[in-house]
Amino acid sequence: MTDMMTLSRLTVSDKMTGVTKEEYKSPNDRFSRLIVELATRNPLWNFVITDVRTYDKRVQTVTAYQHGENLGYIEWTYFRGDYGFEIGNDRIEKARERSRAYKTHDEKKALAAIKKTFSPKNVAERVLEAAKNAKKLLGEQSYHKRREHSTAEHAVEKHAVEFVKTIWAQYETHMETQGKAHILSKWREVEVEMKTLDELSSAFEKGRSALVIKTDGQYIVKTGDKIEIMDDTTLPADMRAKLGMLKLVEDEHFITNIGGKVNAEVFVLAPNEEGEDK
């Protein structure tokens, strides 16, 4: 029997760099026999070794091509208690629901599956593949271009804001005449809230703000690494005042320079400003 490794139309994939066909071992006789038969029946086909077993360098997968077009692959693999043939290409994958390839231990069935599905794409298949690839390319390029545009737009907006700040009085007047003064008002309000939260978060991380937990008429107060149990008589006046204000707001709300109410029992108090009585 002719060994498939002697076929002149059998080469090694370019992706498997630095290795020649002579360095690989012939696969199982049944697999070799199938490839030789395919080569005999299809003189226009070329065969490329696309995978080998690493531990013994035996050929495991061969892909068939005709005029450079990938027709499908044939693999020698283990399934259902024994080695057999796995055959795959786009046609087989689309026709099957549970697996992407056809598997069989029967050489005749393997040959029949290859004969039925290994052929150049027809017009409809070429159109479908081209549309799929075009859609993929357009999607990828559109995504990258949107990111590029966003970066460029951000740079423009940054310089535009810097310029507007140099003529802020005129800009405020412009917004007022356009009936959009509320936009600036909202921006200032949100900026203050943002800075409040940033400062409170920073103080909390550094242990400068107090964490107060109200429980059974008492207060568990944590400041830095120090934890104390207090009541209404021992709780510092500034803490009582801040807690009094925070109890009036809804959960998960903050007040500038006062602190935040996590829920009805948990509060974060802003640190005292320099010079403020404790």
C-alpha cells in the first residue's frame, strides 16, 4: 500500500514553521489509506498537514485544497471507545445541530461524506461567505473608527473647554440669551456633589472621616483604627449636629461638608475643617 507521506501533493502547513514533512511519522494505516484514495480519485486536490500529535509526531489532521480553496479537513481522532475519522467543513457544520463535524469509524462512510461535501463553493455559498466576511470587516472597522473618532472628539472638546474658560463671562451671557442657563446651573451643582463625594471618599479611605453605626440607642463610632461605643451624652457635639442633618435626608444621599447617609443605621461623617470645634 502506498504511504500517504510519499504523496508529492502532501505538504506541511506554513503555520507549522521550521518543520519538514520528513520529520513527521505516518499516521494510522486506515487514515493513510483514505488520504491516498482521495488523492487518487481527485487529481486536482492538494493535501496539507495541519496538525500532528506532539508526543510521537504522527500526522493527525490533513486539510484538502483545490486551487487554493479549503475544501475541508480529515482528522484521525478517538471517540466512542476507538479511533476513527472526523470530517469537517462549513457545509457539514451548517447541516449538523449538535456537533461541528461528522465522525465515523467506517472508511466507506468517511469517503462518502467527503465525496458529498468536499467541493468548491457554489455561487450561493460564495455570496453568503463574502457577505459574512464583508459584514465582519465593516463591523470591526466601524468599531475602530468610532473609537478613533471618540478620541479625536475628546481632544477637540478639551481644547474647546479651555478656550471657553478664557471668555467665560461671554459664554454665560450666551447661555442666558439662549435660555440655557439651567445647564450651567446643573453643571455647577453636579460638580459640587462630585467634589463632595471625592473628598469624603478620600477621607474615609485615609481614616479621617467617622463611620457611625446607630444601634439600640447607642453609637458605634469608628475613626481610623479607633472604635468607640457612645451614647447621646458622650457623642461629640459636632457629630450630633451632623447626624441630626443626615437623619433628615433619604438613604444613600450626601450633604456637602456634613457626610452621607448609607441607610437608617449607618452614616459617614465628614472630617472637621481646620479650626472647627469638636
